[in-house]
Amino acid sequence: MTRSHSIRQPLWSWRRAILLSTLILFLYCLAQLGLDFIKLPPSADPISAAKHFLSAAFQPALSDQNPSLPADTPPFLHRILEGILTTLRYAFIAMSIAVPAGLTLGFFCSSAWWPLKRQRSRSYLIPLVRGFLFVLKTNIRALITFMRSIHELIWVLLFLAFLGDSPITACIALALPFTGTLAKVFSELIDEQDDSNSKQIRLTGGNSLQAFFGARLPQALPDLVTYTMYRLECAIRSSAVLGFIGIETIGLSIYQSYENTYYNEVWTELYLLVFTVMLFDILGSYVRKRIQRAPISNTAVENLTISSLKRARPKWKSLPYIFSALAIAVILSWFCGANLDQYHSHLSRWDRTQDFLTQLIPSPVQATGQWPDALPWLENLWSSSGALALKNTLIIATTALLLAAIFGYTLVPWASRNISTSIPFGIKKALTNPAITLMWNAWGFTMRLLFLIARSIPEYILAFLLIGILGAHAWPLIFALAIHNFGILGRLWAEVSENHDERPAKQIIVRGGSRMQSYLCGILPTSFNRQILFIFYRWETCVRESTILGMLSLSSLGYYISQEAAFLRYDSMLFFILLGTIVIFLSDILSVTLRAQLKKA
């Protein structure tokens, strides 16, 4: 007689702890916020304001709504096309700086090219070299964390303050956080590649650098290229937001039209921005599919000759043209159009920089020259506004992300191409009706389009529009941040479902299970860790975004940063910036720790 063994699940696990903590945190944030979007002032009429604004969506303007413009003013369509081209120009310039810098810093952050960890050698230089590399990696990771912990809009404010109001200043400031993000992701993508080919090169006499450039980097190249395309899409959105601080991108046109209640113009500008972002999103998706698809025929696999492998290699005829067009766009962005180094100030850049650095020193220290005098000043800033601003920033970021995750989890199965289809996971159980096939294709396309539109509008612009309808309080910021992250998480999670091992889900479909059962029991359990990691990745971004959204209405970190910058109190401005930076550092450490624990679990 065989003895049956029952498998008992432990009462405590990292997954359950994370889910329970998330639920408690969400309830705490809701209790702190309250339903302020219901308690509007008696004079506010959000329903009427929303109707007035949304009705203009069906009648976008093709000409100026302002009848009193000078006769020599360029036509409306000409101005907004010029604005979107300027937006693209700044985005391309910023990315052309960020990509090589991110590759360089990402190389030093990666440990894939280090000497073997347990390499036996009598030389005392090996431990010294490894110790130096560890210190170098730690310092560079701290540097890139600092670079990406400050929002690009705040970097722009800082750079404009000490380098002047030239376009190249804004481009460099825009490139800084993108460099930090690219370096972090590039290093992680390289380190997560299969190291079997690298080991083969080392075992045949190659050194660590040869193994890195000969095996590890080529393996990671498709992922590096596709992520770069995604960051280009993000750079376009960030470049558009620069218009809200006076830089002549499409965001400036949206701001001016909305402030003057020319809502038909606003919708034309929004449509143009969304169309541009969607175009680059589709382009990035196409590149990702083509570059990750490497069909090799059975003949090539059987023969395993160099000539057969060359004949069977994927023919990517369109990709060279796409990359060439992007390279030409970068060159044109640098050398065509208005001068990038237009500087307007009676001070030289060096004098301006010296004056700015002096003002970064706390005001009590400037007066007395004694650094201990800064302690009461710091304590006063923290107790009077810093603690509340940091708390509001974290609550906005957390609430928005959890709202996005809840709705994303609900809809993401219906956006996955392997689930939202008449033949789920490629298994045909019965004759397929053409009408049902069309219905499923339309439903999946609609869900993917919903995610795409949600992430195409920058959260800063969306929050600016929602404040005009709902009033100046926390919930418009939360809704804007949640809508944008809903679109991003939907895309990331749908890709996880599409690229995941489908065998457990196929078994459920074959045994008569439904699509939802196959997702909940076959896909979700094994992809849970990856989805949780995406949430932590987006939480770090949400903290940065909620910081900057506070510049619009709420007493968060962004509100005080913009207020101190307006009064040229750069020492206090730096204090609030560093508060947000510390939170990003802590969240990065927490993310790395939880990722390690989930991987073990």
C-alpha cells in the first residue's frame, strides 16, 4: 500500500506578507486622504466643468480660437507642429547623451565582467582588484541612484538656475535621470543573462572581458535595444512636460490654451501628443518583436555548419532602416534648427554658477560661517513643512500605484494576446465562429489600446487638466498618476503573460478550463514575483512623479521645491530635494532586498 503525502503550505511566506502589508498600507492611505473629491466647495461644479471640457474633444480646433492675435502670428497648426518637433528634438538630444553614458555606467555597475569569484591564485593582486571593483561598483550605483532619484523637471530647474536658460541646458538636465535609469536597467539586464556561454569562453582560455564582450553583451543586446526604445517614448513625454516651466515644447501650447479656456485647441494639441507617443510606442513594439525573433530552420540545427546558420539567420530588412532613421534624427536634432546654446543673462556662466553654489549653503552658515548653526535651521524646516510634505508625497505615490495595480490586475488578462483570442494559448477546442474570432480580436485590441492611451498622456499634463475640473487637492494628482501607471503596468504585465511558459495554462485549457482559470492557476502563480518587482520599480517612479505633481497644488515636496525656487531660496530648495532623494535610496535598497527574498522563495 502506498502512503499518500499531503503538501502543506506554510502559514507565512514572503508573498503573503507582501500582499497583507500592501492591503494594510492601502487602507491606511485611504484613511489619511479621506474622500476629499466628494467634499468640494459649494461654488465648484465639476460635472459642468467636465462636460464643458470633454465636449470639446469632438470638435478639435484647426485654427486659433483667440480672435485678437496679431496679423503676423503663425497659423495655429504651424505653431503646434513646430512645438511637437521641438519636443522630439529635445527628446532625441537627451537620449543621445543618456544612452552612451548609461552604457558606460551600466558596464561598471555590472559584475558580469569581473574575474572569477573563486579563482585560485597565489597572487595577492586578485583580492585587491576585486575589492577595488566592489568599491567602484558601489559608488557608481550610488551615483546613478542619485541621478534618477531627482525628477527631470527638478533637474531642469536646478540647471536653469546655475547654467542659464539655454535649450542645451534643459536637454542635459533631461538626460541626467535617464542616464541613471538606463545604467541601472542595462546592468541588471546584462547580469541576468545566461552565463553558460561566458563560462565556455573562460574555460577555453579567455579572460573576463573577452567573455563579457563576446558572449554576455551580445546576448543582452536585444533587451538593451528594446528598453532604449521604451525610454525614448518616456523622453518624449518628459520633453513635453518641459513646456510647463516655459520651454517651448508642445506642453507650453497645452498650458496656454487651457489657461485661456480654449479647450478645442487643447484637444488638438493632446491628440497630436498622444498620436506621437503612440507612434513611437508602436515602433518600439515592432522593433522588440523583430529583434527578439530568431527563427532557425531544422536543417540548420541538424547540420550545425556556419554556412547553414548564416543562411538561416533572421532577415531583418526593416530594422537597419529604422535605426538609420533614428540616427539621422539625432544628427538633425543636434545640428539643425534653432541654436541650442542661446544664453540670456548679464552674468557669465561661471559667475552664475558660483553665485548658485554659494546660495546652496544654508543661510545660517552663510551668515556665521559655522556649520553647526545649520542644525536648528534643518530642524525647523523638517518640523514646519518637511515631515508633512514627505508624508503627503508618499501617500499620493502609494495610493496611485495601488489603484493602478488593482485595475491593472483586473484587465491585464484581456490585453494578453495569448489569452484574449478565440484560440487561447493556440489550443483549438472546437470549430471557431468567424464572428467570435472577430469579437475576441476586437476586445483584445480595445484593451491594449486602453493601456496605450492611458500611458501616452504625461501624468503632469493629466493632473493639470484634472485640477481644472475637480479642484486643487490630492485626488486629481492621485487619479492622474494612477491612470498613467495603469497603462504602464498593463503593458508590462501583458508582456509577462505573453512571454511566460504556457505549458501549465495549456494543460488547464485542454482539461476544459476557462481562460480566466488558465491565467489565475497557470500564469499568475509563477509570474507573481516578476509582477511584484514591476510594482516596486513603478513605486520608485511614482515617488518621483508625486514629488513633481505637488508643484501644481498640494503641500508635498514638489510644492515647496517650486516655492523655494521662486523666491531664490536654493538652500531650502536643496533640503526638500534631498528628502525625496533619501526616500528613493531607501526604496532601492528595499526593492533589491525583496527581489532577493522572492527569488529564493
